[in-house]
Amino acid sequence: MTFDIIGWGALNVDRLCKVNEFASEDGETFIYEEAKTCGGSASNTIIATSKMGLNAGYIGKIGKDSNGMMMKDYLEENNVDTAHLIIDENDETGEVIGFIDNEGNRKLYVTPKVNDKIFNEDINRRYINDTKILHLTSFVGLNPDDPSIDTQFELLEELSSDVTVSFDPGMLYVNRGKKFMDRLIDLTDILLINENELLIATGLNDFDRAVEEVSSKVDILVVKRSTNGSFIKKDDEEYHVGIFNVDTVDTTGAGDAYNAGFLYGIINNYTLKQSAVIGSYIAAASTTKTGATEAIPTIDEIDIDEIINSKI
């Protein structure tokens, strides 16, 4: 196969605004620092995997505006293949406005724009079948007639069985309900989800029961548990992996960075536990600067063996 991993999801330019604290209801506060960075959950993960040395590509849609060109340039600067990036000359690139408080907590507001306009005929079948892992994330689906979500499902249903599907659904898909999530899970090999999303997706309030329900439907279940680390399950294998403590500046994209480290491990035949430790390290590193990918280390800047032997 040509690629180690190809990503497919929304492409957004993030406008990140730092505040001392979030405004209360009917309250008011001020922005003391602002930055504009490239984002989108799947692209964050793919850029991180490329920085770690994987051969990575991307499927997504941008407008022919300054934000779109900024996004395309950033992918290419990070050695991500953009040969099948879709450029729409008549619409605008997606955008996220994010607010980050002094503790690194965040609130994000998405304007999907052209992201929701990916049609079946936009996608080259040969390209998506030419990878070890196809990593997907959510679209907003602001209007019922927007095609991107249907396109995602249609192509997954005809995808080669040789391609492993990893999916991080995020709250946007989880909030679509159990029927939607059950369909998604049935098409997924590696499910990367946080604890709150898992409980909502199953309609259960017990972590163990939720794990039992979902883990039997996927090859690998990864549950990201914030400061409690992560839980990984495959058949009878189960692991709890802790976090690396760092001085946190911005948690934007930390879950995406974890995905990158974990999938890097899987592609390079590390064990599940070792892959999770790599994921935890990359997630922690990503929080040390503003932006989702700016702090991701390159493979030359880290020692994988030292990371997996860390006591966390």
C-alpha cells in the first residue's frame, strides 16, 4: 500500500482566543491574546502522524479563499499528501472559534461551510483503498440535505476489507443518537472515543457495561479518560494507561494527538499498551503550546523506546 494512513474529515482554520476565564451566563469578559491556526480533528491527527514519520494523506474540502490556502499550505508543509484535497471555488473554508481559559480548558464553536458539501463523486476510490488505515472524524451536517455524512457512510460500506478503519466520532456524531452510532460502530475497526461520549453513545451510565457493549463490536476500543489516562480493550486484553504530566497551555487537539500516537504504534506493530503510552506522550506534548499541532514533536525529537519504558 502507498500510505500508512489517510485522514478524512472536516478542515477548519481555528481562531483561538485566550481569556482569563469563560464568561458566565449573560456575562462579559475580554480576549487578551488571539492566534489563527490550522485545525480539524482528522487533520490534526494526520499532521501529527506525518510529523512522526508516517506516510500520510488527506481527503477534505476547502474553499479557494485565504483560509483554504492556509490549510492546504500547512498540510503540505507537514508532508501530508494533498493530491485529493477538494477545492471549491464557490464556497468558504470551515472555521472554528475557540476560547481557552487560563487553565487550558476550551470551548469551540464550529462553522462548517464547505466541509458539509462533500459528494460521493468527489472521492477517488483508488485513493482511499491505498492505505493501511483510514482515519475518520465527524462532520456537522448542519442541514439535512448536506451530503458529507451520507458520503462517508456510503464509501465505508464499499471500502476494501484490507483497509483498517479508525474512527473518532466526537460529540457531534454521538449526539445524533444510538441508532446513528450503532451504524457507525458496525463499520469501524478501531474506535477512539472519550468516556463521556461512550456513555452517551450507549445510553448507559456505567463505564464497564458501556465498554462491554461496544468492545464486542469493534476490533480495538480506546477510551480517552482525560486526566485519568486511557483504557484500551481488544478481546481479552485490557489496559489502563496513565498520563504524562506537563505544564499545560492549551488542550485543543489533545485527543487528536493521542489518536496519532496510538495509531503510529499500531502501524509500527507495537503492542496495544505500548501504543497507548505513545498516544499519552504525544497528547501531553501537544498541550504545551497554543494550537492543536504546533507542539507535536517530530520523530527525530523523541525516543520511542524511552517513551514506552516510562513509568506513568
